[in-house]
Amino acid sequence: MRYRLEMAFAAKRKVNGEASWWFGSYYNGTLNTYEVELNWNPFKILTFELEGIRNVGSLAAGNFDQTLIGGRVRLNVTPDLQLNSYVQYDTESKAIGVNSRLHYIFLPLGDIFIVYNHNTVQDLNESWQLNSSQLIIKARYTFRL
């Protein structure tokens, strides 16, 4: 059985966030998950988010400790044009991932997404190597009959 303790600050404030602790049984062992999120909204169109997640587990096969650290920037230029970018570091895989998305609504029933994903991994020599990189363009339009 899993349990959770959580604390949150009002999302309507310029600086807000939450912290939580999940704990309890996990398969044939235990897992503690600690999550912290901090958001800053300096302007109505701009938001910065920082988050951290740490998993500490104990299983019959062994123990593990994994941390994810991420940050996001949201820019809502207009109701029809948004830019989001998310960066995450994983201590287990020693990887950094970046996801950036531009979303443009050109008509009430149509929009365009431009997404860029970039992943790098730290090798045994402590140098960073490109793992993958992709650019995706998606157009969507809804036809109503």
C-alpha cells in the first residue's frame, strides 16, 4: 500500500509550488518518492517552473536511488501562439533531454505544432554525446460536416 503527504501553495500567487512524499510498499520492497515543484509567474504571459523528483527504493534484488531535475519555460505570446521548453536531467541514465514546442492556432479549427527534441548522454569518460535529435512539424485541421 502507498501513502502520500502533500503540501501546496496557492497557484494564483506569483510564486507557488508544492512538495509531496509518497511512501510505502513497492513490489516486494519499499519506495520513497520525494517531489518538489516551484513556479514563478513574473508576468501573465511568462511562467518558469523548476521540479525535482527523487526515488529511493529498496528491493530484494538491490537498492536504487534516482533523481530527475527539470525546468520549464512557458511563454504565451498571444492566446493563439505559445512557446514551451522543457529541460530534464536524469541521474540514473546521466542524460539531458530538451523538448521545445511552438504551438500556433491559425484558425479556430486548425493549428500547427513545431517540436524540437534533443537528447545527450554522459559517457564513461564524463563527456557528453548526442543521443538523438529530431524536428517534428504537425499541422492539424478539423473538418465539420
